[in-house]
Amino acid sequence: MSAQPIVGIIMGSNSDWPTMQAAAKVLEDFGVPFEARVVSAHRTPDLMFEYAESARARGLRAIIAGAGGAAHLPGMVAAKTTVPVLGVPVQSKALSGQDSLLSIVQMPKGIPVATFAIGEAGAANAGLFAVALLANTDAALAEKLEAFRARQTQAVLAMTLD
Ligand code: RP5
């Protein structure tokens, strides 16, 4: 996206991208300018600190952080910024994402991370949650969110069974 990003999507590895693309798609659909990049808590810790420390000054209003396994990225980013951090547990091979979920959700009091479901549904919902946060101060975006919900309701009401 060419406009100044207001949401950052970060992830521990490019292997997380197939999952995190669900968040990117939501932001794209709602016309929210975002950036997406690999930032690893363990493999690029200095970059992670720099990303978190500069986030607010760069205009980011939410950070969606996805990671799998020992998923320290969302929590450590939250430790270094007051921009809201939305954590997405990526489904790991060894423990199916239970490890990612527990790593992200069990934050100590004082440093919150909003934690979403494991995998693609969690990434999409993190995108929708970011939209909802931004819609608090953006009437046009709030209208788009209402319209999305109405379309979703209609789609479910129209469901038929064989
Ligand atoms: C984490 O380790 C990443 O978030 C990823 O989910 C997991 C595996 O990374 P790769 O070995 O695929 O790069 O840091």
C-alpha cells in the first residue's frame, strides 16, 4: 500500500505469512493502509526493539503480531510500545499452536496483548479488531464495518443444506 501505514503486521518468519495474509486481506478489503514485514523476537531482537520503539512516532495505531512456537514476538513488542498489540498464535507443527497460544496469552499484569484464535481465523479476526479500533474515530470505516457485518448476516441467513 502506498499511503502512510497506520497498522503494522509483523511475524516471526516468512513461514507465518500464509496465516498472516488473512489479516492483510481484511485490512486491504477495508482500505486500511498497512505494512507487513518479518520481525523475529529471537533471530532479530534488535530490529524488534527498534520496530516497537519507533511504532507510535511512525504513525502506527495498532500492531498485529503473529508468531509460532515459543511465540515471544507479540509480548516483547508490547513491552516496548504503548501502541495496542494484537497477538496471533500461528499453528506450529509440533504442538498445533497450543504452544503459540499459551506463549502469547499468558502476559504478566501491566503489559497487555489482545490474543486471538490459533491460525487463519485468528489472523482475520485480528484484522477485523484493528478495523474496529480505528473505526472508533473514523465514521466512514465504522459504516464499512456495519456493512460487512450485515453482508455476513445475510450470507448466513441464505445458507441452505443439501
Ligand atoms: C517462529 O518460529 C515463527 O513465528 C514461526 O512460526 C516459527 C518457525 O519459524 P521458521 O523455522 O519456519 O522460520 O519464530
